[in-house]
Amino acid sequence: HVRFVESWGGLVQAGGSLRHSCVVSGITITNNPIAWYLQASGNQREWVAVITERVAANYADSIRGSFTISKRNTRNTVYLQMNSLKPENTAVYYCSAADCARRVWGQGTQDTAAS
């Protein structure tokens, strides 16, 4: 089964940075794309970024240029570097992958960018 262990979230001032890690087990990230999603309070879960097997990255327009997704294959770990955080980036962040035609989610981690 696919499982994720995400790093702890954080509280920063607006303009600050946070970095998340997501340790993946049950699949290898060299063969599977891994994505990050966010869910702000009262909103639906939204896609943030994805990194493919071939290390191609794609981003939601709202965070392009501020967030960077990367991975370390030897650790089967995916990262999300978040810079220039804004209060509207405050959300629970999840890593995720598809497994047997269903989407599997990490436990989620709360990030807050205070104004």
C-alpha cells in the first residue's frame, strides 16, 4: 500500500519560507508522479504541484514562481519549497499519488503564513 509521512507544518510571517518533505513508501517515485495539494479552511482541496517520474514539474498558476517541487530518488522523498508565503497560502498541505486508480493522501500538515 502507498503511504506517506509528511514533515511538520509551520507558522511564519508573510514573506517567509517553509519546506516540506514527504517520504513515500509502497511505490517508487522513479516510476510514479507525486503531487502536492492544499486545502484552506472551508475550501475544497486544490492541486498545487506535481513532479513526474522524469523530474518534470508543473505548478498551479497561483503559486508558480514561489513554490518549487523536487525529489530525491535515493530517499524516495518529495519536497515542496514554499517561498514568499502569503496569508492566502495558509492551508493544510498534502502529498498524494495515484494507486490502482484511486488517489492516496498523506496525513496533511498545517501551514500558516501570518500577516
